[in-house]
Amino acid sequence: MNRTQLKRSRILRMALTDADAMDQDKKGEPFILRAVKIALVVTIYWFVSITMVFLNNYLLDSKDLDAPLFVTFFQCVISVCLCWLMNIFSKLWPGVVDFPSIKLDLKVSREVLPLSVVFITMITFNNLCLKNVGVAFYTVGRSLSTVFNVILSYFILKQTTSFYALLCCGVILGGFWLGVDQEGVAGSLSWSGVIFGVIASASVSLNAIYTKKVMPVVDGSIWKLSYYNNLNACVLFLPLILVFGELGRLTGFSGLWNLHFWGMMIAGGVFGFAIGYVTGLQIKYTSPLTHNVSGTAKACAQTVLAVAYYATSKSLLWWTSNLMVLTGSFAYTWVKGMEMKKIQVPEESSSSSLTEEKQSKADSGV
């Protein structure tokens, strides 16, 4: 038990000290320059993330083509192609493009396959939720990821959660149910969208848990994992597209040879790939906790933009539900951050004491 706790605390300490390590590396860099870089990275993350959601909503909400599985499949194809493109660029310009060397290894692909099943469940139901509830309610519809993190971590990883973190989850749950209630009052509630959102939230949590187990298979490279996940997804989606009759809808689609349609499809795939890069960039220039806070603030801005763009009118209680979800998510991030620091400090103290003890023994000739 102590060894497990020690391993967890080391992982948490590494996560917390990413930003500190970067600060030490750039100690001589002026504060203004660092602030501008951080602001630029956060802005890019917000732009890519929000644009991706609106692009996906545009593609999925098409009245002429009802083929969410095909749209998701095509985005996976684009991601695989971009991985190969980045692999080539990294070999041509190794000092400019930093990307791991990738190849098709069937053994690795098979070992990643169980995670890929969770992965396609996650992205499929994520898109189905967006298609049915729209961008405005999307934040609330997909808000239970944190709650499922707590539940699944307990049952799968045997990790307990503090009272304050559970309280934050309670606020999120309250906001979720209030949001569902207000969508019903407004007459815009899609129960299928809500159910898809719940399944997507559970899949996000499962994906995070199983990703940790699969990482050693891909040498700890998130890009290799992304490559094999998307490659497996391309294969797994094909029978699903046939079974659900999307091939027939696609062949009967009037805009199949429309350049604008394919341009938007490619753009959606590129932004889907880019979100992985800018997420890593934001974590690198800030910290994992700051990234979560930024994501929460981005979700708030995304909701306001969606309401303004689609010119919809929302009640005070509807906005309250969003505020509850965002406040609960922010508070959960803050609570977990404080808990991580509490774990970090005792370990550093014990390590320091052990070092001093060894030094004392060395000095005394023991």
C-alpha cells in the first residue's frame, strides 16, 4: 500500500512540477516575453478547441446528410494521414519538427485494440451528443466526466476521493439535472442527446484510465497512441457504417462531390488532430492544473458564443445550471490541486530527511 501511494505521489509531483521545470529552463527569459507566450498558447488552445466544436456541430447538424459515424470515421482517417505527414517532416527537418518515429506494427495495434474500442465509443457518442443537444447545451450535456472519474477510479483503481472533491461532484450533478430540467421547460430537450452525453462522459473517464495502462506499449508516446487509436478506429468504423446504413445515405447525398463539403470535412479532421497538439502545448507552458482551469473557462466562453451565434434566449435557471457545472468543475480542479500539493510536501520532506541521514552516516564513517 505504501509503495502504491509513493508511486502515485511521484506521478502527481511530476505533473505539478512541469511548469516549475520549464520556468527553471527559461530563468533568463524576461517576464513579459513569458507572459506573451503563455497568453498566445492559451489563445491558440481556445481558438482550436472552440472552432473544432462549432465545425463538428456544422457537419453533424446537416439536414441533407445524417451520417455521424462517417464524419467521425473521416476525421480518424485525417488524423492517421497527419501522423504520417508529421513523421515525414520530423525526418526531413529534425531540428524543427519534433514527432516520434511511427510504423505499422500489428502486435502493438492488437495490444492497443481494447483501448481503441473505448476510444471510438468516446468520440462517437461525443459527436452524437453534440449533434442532438447543440453547442449551447454541450458543456452541461458532457459535464459528468468528472463524476465518472471519481466513480470509476474507486471501482477500477481502488482510489478514494475526499469529501470536498465529492462535494464539487455534487454541485456538478446538481447543475446537470437543473440544465436537463430547463431544456425540458424550454421544449428543446433531447433525451437521446442527454443519454449520449452520459455515455460519452463515462467513455472519457474509461479512456483516461485505460490510456495509463496502454502507454508502456507505445513507449509512453501520446502521439504513437493517437496514431494506433485512430488507425484501429478507421478499421472498426467500416462495419459500423455499413450496419447502420450510412453508406446508402452517403451515396444518395447531393453534395457528395461538393468541394465545400469536403473542405469542411478536412478542416474538421485537421482541428481534431490539432487539439491534441495545442493541449500538450498549453500544459507545457502552464501546468496540468492551469490547463484544466483554462478548459473550464473556455467551456464558459463557448456556451456564451453559441447562445449569441444561434440567437437563442435562455432562462436565468438555465444559465444557473451552466454556472453550477463550471463552478463545480473549477472547484474540483482546485481541490485536487491542493491535495496533490499536500502529498508532494511530505514526500519531499521524507526524501530530504533520508538524504540528510545518509550524509550524516557518511560523515561519521558508518
